[in-house]
Amino acid sequence: ILKFNPGKIKNISNYIFPTEASLSIYNFIKENKTGTYNIASEETSEYDLISTYCKFFKMNIDDFLDNNLKQSRSPFFVKYDFKIDSSKYNLMFTEEIKFKNNLLRELSKINFQ
């Protein structure tokens, strides 16, 4: 089983899913807006991302954690925090892009047989 040091899975990233990307394009068309905007979910840590997968698969995240590991890279590792500032878009359109809910929705679409 793959193990992670919880102290080493703290990098932060943002994500966007197809449904939210499509909704964003629809918002621009509906409101007749143009320009360049960053669109992404709130910031999410590697730990939170792994926790969300564990929740979906009904697994305990503690089974994947080992404080004694010196190095640890999750499948979601990025060398630096990758944060996207969506504040310009969020000022214009009020719906929030909730990462955890969106990831769980997308995972539920996959047939894991």
C-alpha cells in the first residue's frame, strides 16, 4: 500500500472540472462579457485531495499515513504551490466552485468494475 508522510503532503493547488468550465463559458455568453479570467476551485492541499479520494472509496486516510517516512510524494505532488487567483471571475459571477463536491461528483460518474 502506498504511504505518505502527512507533513510532506501540504502543497496547495486549484482545480477545475468540465462542468464548471462549461458553466463559466455559459456565464460569459449569457452576460455578454469578454476578457481573460482565471477560473478554478478554492485552494486544496494534497492531504485534502487524498482525504476526498479516501472518503469516496470508503477508506481510512490513516492507512496511508506514516510519520516516519523521510520522503513522500503523492500522485498529486507538484514541486511548488500552484494557486490560481479567481477573484476577478468571482467578483463578476457568484457561484462558488467547490472542489470537494465537484471531485466527488466526477468520481461518481466512473464505473470502477
